[in-house]
Amino acid sequence: MHKIKALRQDLSFLYRSFKLPILGNRKYFIIGVFLVLCSGLSQASLPYLIGRLVDVLSGKDIGVSILFCCCILFTAFFLNTLFNMIKSYCFLVFAEKTTVEIIQLLFSKIIRYPISFFDKAQVGSLSSRLNNDIQSLKRLFSDQVGQLIFHPLIIIFCLCDLFIVNFKLTLLLLLTFPLILKISLILGDKIKELSREAYNNYAEANHILAEDFMLIRVIKSFCSEEREENKYNGVMYEIRRKSVAASFTGTLLQFAISCLLLVGLFLIMLYAIYLIQQSKMTAGKLFEFIMCTIFIVNAISGISSIFASIMHTLGVVVTFRNLLDVKEENELGRFLPDGLHKLLFDNVCFAYESRPEIVLNEVNLAIHVGERVGIIGESGGGKSTLVQLLLRFYQPISGTILLDGVDVTKFSLKDYRKLFGVVSQSIELFSGSIKDNIMYPDTDKVDEEIIAAARCACAHDFIEKLPDGYDTVIGENGISLSGGQRQRIAIARALIRRPKIIILDEATSALDQETEQCINSFLSEISRDTTLIVLSHRMSIIRQMDKVYEIKNKIIKEVRT
């Protein structure tokens, strides 16, 4: 009972989690279920019709003609085939539409998860779960659910027929059912566990692939191809071992059920032969009974197979539970005031979840609108962490960040982040064209705006020299560009939004001297309505700042005004 309850809870969780996509396409499911009922009735009628035909041919039944029996039998076969075809189509459409909407729902949720989630998640593993696990759900919706309804219906219809034909023979057949249920639950639980482990290994293998392809230059420079190959092969061996074990367990389940049913069928045949010899049963009724029994055997075998497949599919429930339990960033909040005056860090302390030690301790920092603020300090000292707190990627463990005296968490997250134009040291570009990257995420920017932003970032000249100019496709993360070129495109992307606050987080580290002078000239021309925060080691840039702060020993202090 405990295992049946767990199965029901898993299915209930899937329904609750993806209720909107499922209910949105329920018409296909309802039509499919109705056709399953029709298909079950038409198939369950075949033993009776064939048995009746046998009695007509043997002269035991003279109430109807042979031609009439043949016509009715043909009609039943035809309807059964037609119902099955339309049923399969309805469930396939239901599965396709529902799983696509589930993928969209998951992506919509995951992309709104806090940065802390992505710090712990493995990109390859996450991609694998969104792909492989959804495919498992598609199989559940397209085939397994329909079969799970169809087979029990066949058993019910055929059992009713069997009770009518011979009550004692039917009871003899039912004696095998409790043992079949017990074996199914024991082995089904084992299949579920093995499948869940195999899915985890698949996710790990995808993570290794994604990471190795991304770091292929590091791997080759250290001549570590063989090491990575052995690591990947080790994970694939575990996948093969657990998948084979799950398949063997499923096959063993079907074999055990078939053996039990064959023993029951053998005993029934012996008793049925005795009844015919005693003229208590006709050959047609025996044929009807045997066909119903075979249908029941096939249905139970089908249920065991589907049960094994569902256990395999439900191995992904743990994954969905873990994904859906994460809280999304709270995007709601009040509107920003029209005029901004001051950003204030008030006794802010912070530590990462993965590293309990304090990174920033009692930070007090005031930045007024229009100020140029430089922040210096050793690498790993907390400069970038300060920026990420300002962008609300993380929340302080104590203290408050205020905007004009209001806790920044009170403002709409989307509106608040639109205040900033950020350029990080680790430049991240999309694989489209230069034009797409500069105007991201707005697609309505005109060419004049794009070129103006590129000129400000000293990127226009090198872009014009490229074969396709602004339409040049730059490859994954701008792989075809130099580090300095990528940084200039990132600066242009930040500037085109005309943000109220520009943050350059070591954003000039890869620039040559000539381009650095161009950027310095641009910084000096920024409107005094725009606040500038620069994290840099380059004194040529820091000298232009109104204030300079240093982060040292987890504490920030002003070193120049």
C-alpha cells in the first residue's frame, strides 16, 4: 500500500506542477480517453463474436446466419482499428502540445531563479534535465497514460464476460492476481530507483561534455584529453550498467507475470476440457473463454510493461521537485521615484552560501547622482561582490542597501536593474551578430543609435573593417574576436540603454593603450546626470574619479576625495 501511495503522490505532483499545460490541452486527452473506452469495448467484444461464430459453424447455434456473424465480426475489427488510430493521434497531439508548454513553463521559471541557484547548478546537467526528463514525460503522456487506461478496461470487460461464461473458471484465474500485484510493486520500485540514478548519470555526462567543449583550449594546452576521456567513459559505464539493470528488472517482471498467468491458464484449460466432456460447455464458449483469458494475459503483461516504463519515467520526479522548489526572484515592488539622489550601503555584510566566511564586513558607502566613484583593491577582495549586491543578484546577510532612503528590495526588480549599465571583466556575448549584441535586449534600436554607442565605446572602426560589419556573426561568446574587441562591444551594449548608473567592473583590463585613451576621453564626457562606478587597477582611469574607495580586509574605506 505504501508503494501504491507513493506512485499516486508522484503522479499527483506532476499534475499539480504542470496543471495549466495539462488542462489547457485536456480536450485531446478527453477525446483520447473516450476512444480508449470505445477501443476497449470493440476489442472485448471479439471473443464473444468469434465464439458465437464457432458455435454457428459447428451447428450448436442456429439462431443467426454465418454471413451475419462474419459482417458483425468484420465491423468490430474495423472499428477497433479506427478507434486505435484516432486515439493514438489524440494522445500524441496532447503529449506534444503539453510537453512544449511544460518546457516553456520550466524555462520561464528557471530564468527567473536567483543567481545563487546558477552558482550551484551545473549548466550541462541542467540542460540535460530540461531535455531528457521532458522526453520521458512526453512518452508518459503520448503512450503510457493511454495504455494504462486501456489495459485495465480490457481486463474489466473480459472478466465480466468470463463470469458470464463460467463463474468457477474465472475465480480460478483470479487467484493469480494478488501475487502478480505484489511482484509488480517490488520490482517496479527497483526499476524506478535504477532509472533515477541513470538519469543523474546522464545529467553528469552532459555537464562533462558542455564543460570540456567550453574549456577545450585548456584541455589541449595541458594535454589532458586522455584524462577527460577516462572521466567521461567512467560516467557512461555507470549509465550503461544501471540502464541494463533497469531493463533486466523490467524483463524479469514481465517474465514472472507471464509464468504465473500461464500456470493459471493451464489449470483453466484442464477444467474447461472436463466441462466440455460433460457437455456443460460448448466449443464456442471455450473459445470465447480462452480468447478472453489471452486478452487478460496480454493486458496484464502490458500493464507490467507500462508499469515498468512509468516507474522509469517517474525517476525524473525528484528532478522536477528539486527544480520547482526553488523560489523565484521577487520582481514585484514599488515604482522608482522620478529623481534619484543617493545610493547608500548601510552596514552591509555578506557571505556566499557555498563559503560561510564573510566577504564584505560592515560596508558603509554613499554614492550621489552624477559622481564618478572608483573602487580599488586586491583581486578576490570583494569588489565584484559589491557590484552584485548593488544589482540585487544576492541579498546581504545583514545591513541594507538604500536608494534615496528606501530599501532597494522594495522597488520593482526589473525597473531597478534598468537603472544600471554593467560591463564585467568576464565578458559574456551571445552567438549572434555584433548588431544583435550591442542592441540586446532591445530589438527596436535604429542603426544610428547602434553606431553612436559603438563610437562611444571606440568599437566602430574595428567593426567597419570586418567582412560583414555590424552583421558579422561572432560565434559562441564572441570567440572570433579579441579580448579587447569583446570588451568594447560589451561597453557599447551597456551604453545604448542610456542607463542612470554605469558600472565598469575591470571592463578596460583587455584594452590596448590607444583604445584606453579613447575610453578615458569618453568617460570624461559622460553627462553629470549619469553616475559612474569604476572597479579598476588602471590608475589612468582611477585618476578621473571624484572619489576613490579601497576594499581591504573585507572593509571599504575612502582613500581619496
